[in-house]
Amino acid sequence: METLKKNNQFQRVYSQGATKVNSYLVIYWLENNRQINRYGFSVSKKVGKAVVRNKIKRQLKEIIRRWLDPCLKQGFDIVIIARPYLRDLDFARMKKKLTELFREADFF
């Protein structure tokens, strides 16, 4: 799984990409003219302290790596933003909400 790391990569997806939102997550995506998806993760300080934010990022990365990336359409830069209520979900419900959001965005 390749990740977005630089601010200009995130800003390009935010400004030119499409978006889908639910109560727990926001996803932005933009075609990248590659054969793979690249992912960026953003968890603000409103979600919690560093330990909580890092745990959420690890869980989201694992959901993407293990279950979603093999099934999703390829060739996109995708930014996943965690909203504060996400910290109240367990791993299975987090996976369900992220899958629902990608399904709404027609990525399957």
C-alpha cells in the first residue's frame, strides 16, 4: 500500500477531488494516472491525543490493506479523514462504516 505523505499531495486531492461524507469519516479521491491507489490519512487533534490518533490511523490502514484495497477500483489518490465520533467505534464497526462510504462512492 502506497501512502500520500506530502502536504501538496493532500492539497491537490482536496482542491480537485470528489468527496463523500458520513458521521464518522470523510473521503476525498482524485484520479492519479497510475495502476495503484495511494492513500492518505488525516486524524485531527479533535479526535483525541496522539495515542488515540495513531491507533485510529493504524486501524484504518489495516482495514484498507487487508480488506478493501484488493476490491477497490485502482488508479486513485484517496484521503481518509477521521471525524471525532470515530473514536467511539470498535474495529468491526469502523470497517463497516468505511466500507459503506466506499460503496456510496461507487469504488467497488
